[in-house]
Amino acid sequence: MENVVREMNSRTVRQVSLDFKRQVQHIMRQETLEPIYALFLDIFQDIQKQRTQDVKEQSNQILIDTIKEMIEEQYKDLNLSMQSIAAAMKLSSAHVSKQFRLHESMSISEYINDVRLGKALMLLETKDYSINRIMEMVGYNNESYFFKLFKKKFGITPKEYRFKTVVHE
């Protein structure tokens, strides 16, 4: 049994952990096959429980990674939202939103804004486009909303940021 668990562990990231010495000691103390059988059942149930939990966590991580990848690829889309992501994945908005918040400690819309604002910051530093052009390139169509989010995240407006960047060069 120890060899089988070792082989299972060699094929997965999350390891099944069992105290085989303690299990063998329990088995050796038994006088009949019935309690030994019950101990083996407990061991197998423990292994199954650990493996099932691992599969669930892996599928949740795949979901989160997929959402992040979609956002990275589609951040320019004005219609990108938690609802559009959930619809594309054919999952409920509530499920997608809940899983993302559990794993990332922020909402999908907060993550979308972080990605967009990060891209805007990079464009402000490296390109000579107008701020309105940059705003549109990263998926915003409302200037006051873009300025509000930018100032909230970075403490200054995009115009002030660009001016500081130019002054420091």
C-alpha cells in the first residue's frame, strides 16, 4: 500500500499523506480480520478524500487561470465583464464570481481594471499617444471614469503621471 501511494504521489502535485508506521501498528494490534478490514477501509477513504479534494482544487485553479488569461487577451474589449466571461465559459455568473473572489481576494471587475490600468500605465510611459487614445486602447470609453480609477490606483491623474515621467527623464 505504501508503494501504491508513493507512485500516486509521483504523478501529482498535491501529495497524499499517510502515517504508514502508525497504520501498521494499529493493524498489528488487531486480533481478527474484521477490525483490520475496517482499518483498511478507513485508509482507502482517507486517500480518496485527499485525492478528491486535490481534483476540486485543481479544477478551481484551472478556472481562475482561464479567467485571467481571457482578461489578459480581451482587456481592450469595452464589453468585457464578469457576465461576458461567465457566458463564454458556459458557467453561471454567481459561480465564476464566487470562485474568483475566493482565490484572488478581489472581484473580476477589480482584476479587469487592474489589468487595464497597468496597460495604460505602460502606454503612458512608452508611447506618445494621447490620453484619450490610450484610454480607448485599454478598454475604457468614459474619460472621467478612467481618470477616477487611475487616480484611485496610482494617486495621480494620467496627465500628472505623464508630466512626472517626462520631467524625470
